[in-house]
Amino acid sequence: MAIPQLKAFDCVDHDPIDEWVPASDSDVHYSLCLHIGPPDEEGADLFYVDVATPQAINEHNLGRRLKERGIVVNPYSWDNVLEKVYETLRNCTGDNWIQQSELLAKHFHWEFENYRPA
């Protein structure tokens, strides 16, 4: 069983996200793009997830949006976000990328979600 690998990440709102420091570590919300792929191969698929603190969820009515696929951290820190991502990756082991990506899609929005070949 292999663990999917985080190969890169980016955020349109705060670039580079790993260096961004919010005005408040308790009121944070943004969308994060995770580049995740098989550990022994090049390339990755894109997975999207909203990151928020409990205060931001309450103040901006984000509960429904984050209920199924979101990362909630309190207080906000990039290290806390990464730990949640790595925890999810460790829980999405599989014998192959198809199994792993299907498990990841339960936690993150996958670029190939609902894809139907022509």
C-alpha cells in the first residue's frame, strides 16, 4: 500500500501561501490547490480544498461549504494546514493511483471528479 504524495501547492489569493501571514490567525479563509500524485511517479492531479478557521466559518457563513471537504484549523498556521493535509494523505493509501485518488476525492475536490470519457 502506498501513500499519495504532495508534490506542490498553490493559492490564487495568497502567493506564495507558505509565506503568507494573515492579519489575524483566527479569521482566515481561502481556497488551496494541492498537487498530489503517486509517490514513485512524476506528475500529479489537482485537488482543491477550502481552508478556514472556526471564526471565519461563523462570521462568513461557510459551514455548509466546508462540511464535507474542508480543512479547519484553530489557530491558523501554515504548519497546521500542512499537518491536516499529510494526515489525510496517510489515510488515503491504496494499491494504485486509482484507489488513492478515489479516497482523496472524499476529502478534496478532484479535478477529474465526475469525469466521463467521450
